[in-house]
Amino acid sequence: KNAGTARILGTELETSWAVAHGFTIQSAIGYMNAHYTSTLPDTLIPLNTPLPKTPKWKASVGPQYIVDFEGGRSLRFAGNYTFTSKMTNDTLATPELSRPNTRILDLSAAYATAGDKYEIVLGGTNVTDTRYVITGQDQVAGGQIQATYNAPAEWYLQLRVKL
């Protein structure tokens, strides 16, 4: 117990839908209420401060469509959209280190040969190039704040071989 005590209440629902032949959707939604209920006197943390890295809401939806061809070849299109509500990144809930509501989109397309022996995948993560603070530290005594941001949009091309 280095900061105090906290109360964490939450729930999550995950679903998987087979919408049509070759078309599926994965989804999830989670709610969390996490905050300090008591703090040690020398921590400077006010009561009811949210715990770091605990957004109230997080939801995602991931559709996937697979087109099958003769000979066992296939083409797969996939996406994943994730919404995360605002949250703090440090115990003091420093405004400069807080993360706003974020929306992240990942996309990919893959071609696979018969038996998935070979697969080539073209994709991107964070394709909308959403930027936000992922971690940081408020050095109160030194009068400085340090922050690290998430990765920008990244694109990739993969060749997979099943041995």
C-alpha cells in the first residue's frame, strides 16, 4: 500500500457474431469505476481521484470478411475500431498527462494459398494517426513533467510461411 486504498467496480461483455457466410463481427464493451477511497497523507493524492490507466469505458468492434476461392485459396479483409474514454496516466491525475477520448482504427487485407501454406498480409495500425500520451511522470519537486506518446500510424507488409 504505497498510495492508499481504492475501489474498483466494472463489467465487460464480449460478443462474436456470424453475420453471413464469411462475414463475422467481434465486439466488446467494458465499464470500470476505479478511484482512491483513502490515501496516505504524504502522497498528495486527493480522495476520489481516478486510478491511472482505468478508463470508464472501452469498446471495440472488429468485422472480418473472408472470400474463399477454388483450390482452397482465400482473401481476408479485417478491421478493428477501438474507443477508449478519457483517463489519467499518473496517480496525481496531472492534466498534461491525461489522455482524452481516443478512437483507434486498424485495418488489414490478407491473401492465403491452399492450406494456408503461404499468406501475404498488408495492414496498418492506428491508420488515422491518432496521437496521445501513454505514460508520463510529474516530477513535482523538480518542476518538470515528462511524457511519452503512442506510436503514429504504422503500415506493414508480411509474408508468412507455414512449415
